[in-house]
Amino acid sequence: MSLVGLVSGVARRVATPAALAGAAFVAAKAMAAFTSPDAKADSARSMMKPLYETHKPSTTLQKTVIAAGSALMGFGDPTDGSHIAALGDATSNGFFGKMREQMISDPTGRRILKERPQISFTPEQWEALAKLPEGSFGHAYYNQMKRNGISWSTRPPVRFVDNEEDAYMLLRYRQCHDFYHTILDLDISVVEELAIKVFEWRQTGLPVGLIASVFGPLRLPPHEKARFFAHYLPWAMQCGSQAKPIISVYWEEMLERSVDEVRKEMRVWLLPERNSVTHAENYTAAVQ
């Protein structure tokens, strides 16, 4: 069975919030246990000093409770980023190997790890994006944020990751989330947020994307669920697999470039539903 088929099959079979609660709890507990093999390690973790400014040292049990509660709250309101952020924090420990390898094997990724940039704009810098040429990445990013009524400054900090470098990688991934919306031309509806999460999971290997892609469709009405499985899921899986690593992109340095040029460099193609060309034509153009 293909990976798309596996995700689709599991998601279609999960039918109730009670099932979501049980599955989320079991999955979170299993992942937390994987990263904490004994009680002594857990005790030491609970007593450790914070490793970075926003760090909240926590035990395996605490992470499990946080993951389960955040999964349930996120299911109730998938557009509330704070719940998804807490779920990502609590389930990501031990799963940063793919992101780290992507960054250290790429010159730009290594530079990001060394310089530790954070997404931030002064009011003047922010409004300057609106004055960039139409068709530029920065102009498209500004318009997307304005259209959806969101701000670059609202991404929650990382709190429950027990390694300082891992915490920065997760923060960077989180702060750049809106750039992914721009480059993929997706809005903030539930179905398009789910597509982003699938794309991110294929890129990073972090469990939060897989959890969202399996249980998130429960929130969709039947017609949206059908669209998700028929169009969004296969596209996000393939696009996420073929694109260059998003974690190793210095997005701040892309703002003045053509958005189409950035997409081509990143090897991404837009959702076929939004274009008159076929999925295959989009894919072929992206990888050439």
C-alpha cells in the first residue's frame, strides 16, 4: 500500500472524537516513551534548568498529557495555532534527525544554524513589502497575510523541546509557516491548513504533521473531505517529497525575488485545482 493510501485509509476509518482522543493519547505516549527509556532520565529531565529562555522542562508523563490535551483542543479548533504548537513541542523530541541532516548538509542551512535568524519586521520594513513589485515573493507574502488577517508576530515560542538546537529548528520551522502558505498559494481554511501540514510532515518528519493529516479530516464536511483526499492529500505528499528542504531556506533573503522564480528553485508546483494545467504538467515543470 502506498503512503498516500495508508494515510487516507487510517483517516477514513477514524470516525469519532472519542477515537481521536484514544489514538492521540496512545500515539503521544508511545512517542514520548521512545525518547525517555527509564524513570531516572525522566526525573533528571524534570529537575533540569531551562536550556533556553522559553524552555519548560517536563517529564514524559507531562509531555504525554500536553500532547493529548493539545490534540483534542486542536481537533476542536484546527485554526488555533497555539494548540498545534504545543502538540508539536510535546511530540517532536527525538524526531529532529531529518531536519538536522538537511541543515548541516546545506551551506544555507549551516548558515541559518550559525546565525539563528528569527522572523521579525519593524513597521517600516513590513509596509515596505507592500511596495515591492507585484509578482515578487515579498509582495505576495504581504498580501497573503493581509488577506487572512494574520501577523508574523503571533507564532508561539517553543517550550517543551529538551535540546536548545532542536528548539531553534522547531522555532524556525514554525516562524516560516506563513512563507510556506505563500510559496504554495494556500489560504488558512481547515482543508488548506491540513494540506500544509501534510507538506510539512513530508519535508521534516515531525509527528505533528502526520497526526494532523490523519485526524484533521474528521473536522471536514463530506464535500471538503472528498476534495482533501482526491486533490490536496496526493498533491501535498508528492510536492512535499520533491521540494527542496524548506528548513534550509533563508526566506528573508527571497522577498525581492519573483515568486515564480522562488517556486521553481524550490521545486514546488501549485495545487492542480487552482491551475488549468494538469498535476503531471505542474510536476514536470517543477522538477525540470
